[in-house]
Amino acid sequence: MKVDRQRIVAAALDLLNEVGVDGLTTRALARRLGVQQPALYWHFRSKRALLEALNLEILARGHDVRHPHPDQDWRDFLRSNAHSFRRALLAYRDGARVHAGTEADPGALPQIEDQLAFLAAAGFAPALAMEVLAAIGRYTLGCVLEEQAEPPGRPADLDAAAASHPLTAAGLAHYRRAGPQALFEAGLELLISGAEARLG
């Protein structure tokens, strides 16, 4: 049975959700599709090439806030864009690991140009606009990497040891209580405030 590129990507995403990025092998994928391994190499020469295609598909399916509205406040766009990116990565097991190390697809250049032009209209120099977009993108990716890597049950050793360090204990308690979403929002606001200060 012949397989096309889109069918391979769809099956690979299903397999990714089941076994994670480390278990996603061409052998397992070929078995899932009912084909021989060499059939996959016509479309993807390496696992890296497959992961890049999966990244594009993950973003296409879930990252739906990429273009700012002309009358939108730049801060609101940065928030909405980061939230959209985070949701897309969290939608798949190891989504952040799939994305890590990839570069923007050349087809996304008009979108990036649109974002830079929007920030330039708000007063950002092109270099600062790119720094802000990159900083928020990498921050979002790092937060999702940590969130997806966190084991289900965390040992209480650190919390117990922190009891003799009152400031650390209070900070750690806040960290545990807040959870990933609230901590992501707090860090995002710090980045946006920093961008605002640089702009000012």
C-alpha cells in the first residue's frame, strides 16, 4: 500500500501521543501504517525531517493567533500569540521537544514580516521587535518543555529541606500553589513589561 506524506504525518502524530518522541521510530511508524520502512524514506530522509514536518503540522493545527489586528494593542497581541503557541505545543505529547531546534518555515516569512511591521508601527526598531518575538517564543517553549517533562509525582525532599530557609520555603510554596499556567502568565507579563521599558 502506498502512503502519502500527509497520511504519514497524521499517523506519526497519533503515535507521538502514544509513545512520545523517544518512542517515535520509523520502524514503529511503518508498522502502524502497514508498510515497509523504506517506503517512509521517499518522504522523510531522517527522523529529524519527520519531526520538522510534525512541528509544522502541530502549529498549523493549533497555533491560530499569528497575525495581529491593525487596531490591536501590541501587548495584547504578544499575549495572545504566546498563549496560542503554548496551546499548540501542549496539545501533543512532547510537542515542545518536537519544536525545539527547528527554524521557521520559509512559508511563514510573510507572517513574521507582518508581526515585525506591526511592532514597528508601535515604535519598535526592527532589531528590538525581533528580540522581543524571539524572547517570548523561547520563553514559551522553555515553559512547555518543563511542564511536559515534569513527572506525575514529585518527591517532597526539596520542600522538606526548604523548611529551614524561610524565604525559599515561602517562594517554593507559591511556586507549587500557582501551577504552570499562572507561572507562565507571570513570566510573560515580566517580558512584556521589559519590552515596554525598552520601548519607552
